[in-house]
Amino acid sequence: MEILAPAGSFESVIAGVNNGANAIYLGQQKFNARKNAENFDYETLKKAIEYCHIRNVKVYQTLNTIVFDEELNDLIDTIKVACELNVDALIVQDLGVLNIIKKVSKNMRIHASTQMTVHTVKGAQFLKDLGIKRIVVSRELSLKEIKDIIDNVDVEIEVFGHGALCMSVSGQCYMSAMIGGRSGNKGNCAGTCRLPFGINNNKDYDLSLKDLCSTDYYKQLKEIGVTSLKIEGRMKRPEYTAITSKAYSLLEKDLTPDTNTLKAVFSRSGFTDGYLSGKINGDMFGFRNKDDVLSATDEILSSLRESYRKEKQTIPLDIKISILKDNEITVNVCDNENNSCHLTFDKAEIAINKPSTKEMVVESLSKLGGTPFYVNNIEVLIDDGLIVPKSKLNAIRREFVENISNLRNKQNNFEFNKIEIPKNHIRKIKNTSLRARYSNIDQISQKALDLLEYIYLPIDEVLENEDILSEYSDKIIIEPDRICFGTENKLIEKLKKLLNLGFKNISASNIAHIEIAKELGLNIFGTNFLNVTNSQSLEFLQNYNLKDTILSTELTCNQISYLKDFENFKTGVLSYGYLPLMIVRNCPIKRHIKCSECKSKNSLTDRLSNKFRVTCNRQKYSEILNSKPLILSDKQKDFNKVDFLVLYFTVENQKQCDDVINAYKNQTSLNSKDLTRGLYYRGIN
């Protein structure tokens, strides 16, 4: 199993490689999910890739953020550099970025980031059919769920095995962006969830999970067919990369790592095995306290620095040198991968005093310290009475080291075809319609059914009330569970039943939904949880026959106005609601209160006394809602370049829902002392 180490700097690259990592992942200075790491400019990226390739270590570059239209040409230049400098793969989140890569580099190897929220067979199948070579699955999966994907889809699977666990499912967290404008989807997460959040006014860290450690599960992950074990930590110091790479590379050799040092260098109240065991409980929660910080002593860190300061000589060379009278000196060198070079040099001179000996030649050519090479076997053919000065032997050694190094730095030959993305003109003014998403049928009035263009309703609500709703089947868009941990087959059966009852519309909140809907022949309506922030993503979804999509809530209204218009493909925005900021598998409420006593009426309180309601989807997953409702009823003129507005109802009763609908129909203000305009005017960093 590949050990994939993080690198936020060139020193971290060295630390990982010299401690057993088989691959390194890193980012250029733009478009990567660790914006605040040191990251790599052109020269340091070139240096890092050459360093790794010579040592038979792969380099994967992260392009795992959302991208805006105004950034697309910079993105293309970034891809060009990746092709030019010979990265081994690009790691991608944004469907628009995927669309661009397919246009400019048809043979580039692409890995799907965990930010794509792939956690089921159908999601993996969708990407496999697109030519994605590897998928980094969601961190919330159990061993059984990972194995299910591996057994059913012929694609490489990468699993996060060590490091920070986000509370939210990756790619579905909007908390840092909504609260402080720093978007996790843009690589600039502020770590808001690591701050105090307590249940019902209690002071605690109920959104902070311990760091993951999977040393006890290494063999099982390998046995079920995981291709790569990924270590989180591009923001962490090189010593962290060193100890984590060493720990998991020792496991690959069936040796036992030093978990005490692993914990000392970085942990949060110790470690957790995360979701791998399938047991989800309060033991996973923890935060970085004073003892955790003090545990990384200077002595430990100094020892770890020594582990990579000196080059490890791991590549054997077989050398044959012929120093014969009246002949050029010839040198043949071969490494352990059958790379070989044949070099010739000027003839040796006749010795006046002390001739060169076989031992002298062996000694000079074997001085390979500071390189990754060592002499495995050396054969010296030398005639008596000849001399080769030490300076010349040193030059011979330097030249064959350079030649073998160049041969080992193999080229991937990824093609690149430059394209220019023209600036879009401002969109035409639309005849904007109104839609609503409801949590349950009790929120819906007859008046709302008559007024709204479409109604989004959770699948279980539709199933349980299909006799009442059947006459509105054309107006109802079925909302599948946003996350289908181990329940995808049940979802498919439910959809088949509803299809037979005449319901033909489905919303897609992740790519698995698109794959399922395509197979069943359903009409597909995208949601904001697909994170659509650019025109290339719109083009991608239109090509997959989606009817329309709700745009990301991380766009500004000005950016929305300049998105490309596509014929027969509509776009909309969420314009009201307590928006979901996180979707979580480990409910923070359950840590303190039994599910039977909760009834989805509990909240998290932050250090500023803001309350964030936690709602439960039938004990399958929970959503953490924003403390303030998004209200744009009096701002609709700013959104007249989209086709529809969506009112996102969660905890409101029927009267409150109808009052909101009336305000939007009349374009009047809603009586609310505490509201947000979201990110539509602020934007994100």
C-alpha cells in the first residue's frame, strides 16, 4: 500500500521521502486546499518533483478547491506548469476544474479529492466512467463501506489514515466561510469548529474531533485493497511529516511504529480510529490542549530532524569501469530499475611515479554520500602503469550520478493544449420563478402548492405521503439523503418505487445522485451542495443532462451575474433559510443527550452566544444550521439574472413558511431583527 505524505514546504518533501513515503502531495501557490501553507512556486516545485522522481517517489499536485470564472485562465496556466514539470497526477474537487483539465490535457492522470464527497459505489462509478484514476473517499467511511466501493468499482481507492478529522463531511462545510468569509472550499478554512461550541449554552468543544490514527487498521486497509494511505498535514511542520511517514512505512514492513512519539509530535487529546471500526460515539471528540502542545519537546523534534537531514542511500548501483592502455576510459552504470548509462572519457596517462590501483578507483567511485545511491557491485579493469587523477575520478563519479539521476527522473509526457477562456458578458434579465424546499409535509399549505414552481421534499416524506402528493408529482422534486453511508441500495429501491408511482424529478446533492438518476431515467435538478461556482461546472452538468442547478452560496451576486448563459439550462440561488453549515455523521448532540430525548430541538452555542440549531435526518446524519436566517426578500432585484429563487425551509412551521413566501412574492422586507445576507455581498477568501 502506498504511503502518501503531506508537504507544505521543500523540507517536508525531504522529511517524507527520507522516512519511507512512496508519494508526496503538495500544492502550487494557487488553487490548493491549504492556502496558508508555504506551498511551491515554479522553481521549488521543479526541484521537489526532480528530487522525488530520482528516488522513485511520486508527486501529486492538489487543485482541490472551487474556482471562479475570473480565475479560469490562471487555472489553465497552473495546469500547464504541472504538465511541464512532470507531476504524476492532479487532485481535483471542482467539476469545472475537471472539465478544464479534460480540455487542455486529455492524458493527464486525475485523482478525485475527498472534497468531492465520494462515499458510495455509484459516486465512484460516476467518476471512474469519466476516466478518474483514483478516488480519495470520504473520511467518515467504515472499513466495510470502503470495501464495498473497492469490490464494486475498478478504480484506485485512497483513504485518509492519519491526521486531522473535520467535523463536517469534506466539501460540505460552509461554517468558516459563512461566519468569517474564509472558505474551506477555497483552501482558507479558519478552523472555526476548533473553537468552543457547547450544547445548549454549555462550554465545550463539541465540534472538535481528535486526530485520526489508523496504525491498528493498517493491515485491514491493505487486505481490503486500499491503494494508498494518505497522511493529512500540509500545514504541519516537517518533523510531523517525518514521524508519520516513518510510522506507516514501518507497518508496511510488518514492524511496529513508535506511537508515543507519533502522539507527542501532534495530537488532540490523543488519537481516535475515526469511523473505521463503524463505532460512532463521543470518544472521537477532543481538542488540542496545553499538554498536547508541550509534548513535542525540543529533544524529540531534534531527533526527527536528524532522520532526514542526512541523505539515505537506498538505490544500488552496479558499476563497471575499464581503464586500459591506449583506450578511452569507459564506464557502465546500472541501477535497480534497469536504467543504465555508458560514458566515455579521455585515455588514462602513463604514470611517472605512483600509478592508480584498483583499490584507489573503487574508493573514489564509491564516495556517494549526499546522494541516494550506493555501490552494490563494482568491477574495475585497469592496466598496470596508468594513472587517473583523483580529480578526474571525482568528475567521472559526478557525471554518472547526474546521468542516472536524469534517467530516473522519468517523464510522464502529459500533453497540454492552451485554451483561452473569454470573459462572459453580463447575463440577460430573467423571468425569475419561486421554489421552496421543505423538511416535512406539515410545513406545506395548499396556497404554497399552487404558488410555487417546484417543491423539493425529502424522499421519506414523499414515500410516507405519496397518496396525498401523487397529484402534484410533476411539481415535486424528490430530495434524496444528501449522504448515503451504507444506504445507497435502499435509496435506489425507494426511487424505483416512487418512479412507478409517477414521481420523475430528483435533486442531486452529490455526484452519486447524478449517476443513480441517470440509470433510472429521472429528471435531474442540481443543488447548491454540488458547489457550482463557475461556467465550466455549468457546462459539465448540462452535458450530463441536468435540467438546472442551484448555484453555490459562496458566489457573490456580481459573480452570478457574469456566469455564462446556457440555452435550456437554468440556474437558481438559495435566497432564504437557516442554511446548513455542516453535515456530520457523528452528531454532537448525541454526545450528551440520547436520541430519544433530543427530538431535533437542541442547539450548539458558540463563544459569542450565537445558537446553531442541529437537525437530525432520522438518525442517519445531522445538519448544523446557521444561527441567522438568510433573507433576500427585499433584494430580489440583485438576483434578476437567475431563473429561480429557492426558499430553504428547515425548522419553520406552516405559517412562518407562508409568511416568507408572501414576502418574496411581494418583494417586501421580512420582520426579522437578526438576519444575514449570506456571502452574496461579502464574498469569500
